[in-house]
Amino acid sequence: MELTKRKVMNKFFLYVACLIAVIADMLFVCWAKKSSHSLAILFTATILNLIGTALWTYSLKAGIESATAITVYALFTIGGCSLLGYAIFNKHLTALNFVGLMLAVIALVMISV
């Protein structure tokens, strides 16, 4: 029972780390692409990136396989950047983009089981 709880917590830390890192990446993109380059956005992105890196390191040290961690991070990045482009930069998402995003969600569910 204790081992299962620990595995769940390790995966939770991995998902939180990936989510924080993707938010930091999106803030970096926003900072770079906007006409005004706010230092607050840059500072926030840097701090979030450091927090995400610390959680990522902990999850790897706690026993998450690096292949799983890299896959989760890649799927979060693809989804996050696609949604960022759609929501902030008014990029059009095709039907193929939506299929890819849905497959990424399915893959995340399958990894977490």
C-alpha cells in the first residue's frame, strides 16, 4: 500500500513539474513575442522554471523513469504551445491539430495508469 502511494505521489510531482515548466516556457514565449518586454514576466518565468526543474529532479530521483518523464514533458509542451498559439497569438488550429492534441491527452492518461 505504501509503495503505491509513493508511486502516485512521484507521478503527481512529475505532472506538476511538467505543468510548471510548460507555463514557464509559455511565459518566455510571451515575453519574447510581445512588443513590450516586461521584466516581471521574465522574472516570473525564470522562477517558475527553477521550481519546475527542482520538482523534475526530485521526481527522477524518487524513481520515475526518465523515458516516462521526457514523454510527459513533451506531450505537455506540445499541448501547451498549441493552446498558447491559439489563445494568445490567434493561430488557426486545423482538424489535424485537434486530433494530435486529443491523442496527446489519451497518451497522458495511458502513462498515468
